[in-house]
Amino acid sequence: LGYETISRILLWRTKIKEDPIKIGEARSDILQGIALLEERSLHLLSAFGYMNLGELFFDIDYQQEALENLKKAESMYLKMQIPPQSYWLARIREDLAKLVRI
């Protein structure tokens, strides 16, 4: 389930770049996938899902939604005590820094 859900999230990121009009469908599908991950206590994958959702919103210039989802992912990783220098937290912080510059 975990990898299948992550694959769907990554597929949506690709599809939205081609057709941003489907953002509502993408958001709904991704959030359903994240909810399934959370139900199964797959928190690491759930945080990855929020990070990708945030990056998807960033890609299509939905800045507030990007900020909310990136902050959620960051918070989840910190709660799981992922080291601050980890790749995923560094990536999120780079994305957040880009949003602040806009």
C-alpha cells in the first residue's frame, strides 16, 4: 500500500505539470492516499506525501497551499525525530526558503 500510494503521488506531480487544470482531482487523490498511509501508521511515507503535495502546489504557483503542506511535512519529520540534517528535511527547508523569497 505504501509504495503504491507514493507512486500515485509522484504520478500526479508529473500529470499536473502537463495539465494544471486537474489540481482539484490531484489534491483529492493525494490526500486520500495520505489518509490511508496515516491510518496504517506509515508516518514516514505520509510526511513524504505532504512534502510532495507541497512541492506540487509550489510547481503550479499555489504558494499558500505549498507552504501549508511543506510545513506539515516538516512538523511530522521533526515529531518523528528525523535528524535536522537529513535529506528530506533539508529539501523541505530549501523549498520553504524559495517560498519566502517569492
